[in-house]
Amino acid sequence: MVELKLVIGDSKTKRAFKAELKSPDADQLLGKKIGETFRGELINLPGFEFTITGGSDKAGFPMNSDLEGQGKRRLILKKGDVGFNEPKKFKGVRVRKLVRGNTIAPDTVQINCKITKHGDIDLMKHFNIIEKPKEEKKAEVAAAPAAQ
């Protein structure tokens, strides 16, 4: 039984939304690679189209688009590569890190994707997100230090 967490990036609203997929819907994404697209009907968003941008496995190892397949490999990574944060102390350093291949496998837990084609459904209502007016946000921020 495969369970996947989808993190959906929306460039229009500059927000990310979370969705969960379980078998048999999640089984349709197995074998897809980074850069491939899938339809929104899988997560009850008809008319939407998504592109896979990355993901991670159950241990937290990130998917790397340059590594073919489903397995894990230790690659030499440098600044700007997925899965490597360059330490400020040492500039230009290259480190051997463990990363996962670019294909979705049964041990993949999280998939990052972005919306490439929007549908008619309002995503804020679909994911039950209620946005507070700016006045309420300012009042909460001002009241927080006074409460301490």
C-alpha cells in the first residue's frame, strides 16, 4: 500500500497546498520521473495539470533530477545542487552526499509539484484555507508581545 504526500506549488497565489494520495490513486504516479506531468483528477481537481519538480523518500533523502532510476547513490555535489547546502565557512567545497534517483518509487513519501494548467476550482476553498484580513493579522502581532 503506497501513501504519498503531495506539495503543490501555485505561482499565481504564491502559496503551497498539501494533499494526500493513497492506493490505488498513488499507484498511478509510480514510475513517473521529475519533469513529467499528471492530471488533477487524481486529487479531485479536474481541469488542473501538474508537473513533478522533486520529492523525498521515507528517510528524507531528496530526489535528484540528474540521477536516473529509483535507487540511491552517493554523488559529489556542489553549491546549487539539490540536496546540498554549502557551509558559509568553506566556499567552493564539494561533498559526496546520498541522493535518490529521479523516478518515483514505492519508498517515496513526498512529491513536490507545480501547477502548469489551472482549472475552474478555487484552490483556497478546495483545501479549506481561510485567509484573515490584514487588520486582524496586525492586531494579533501587536497583542502578542503585550501578552508576555
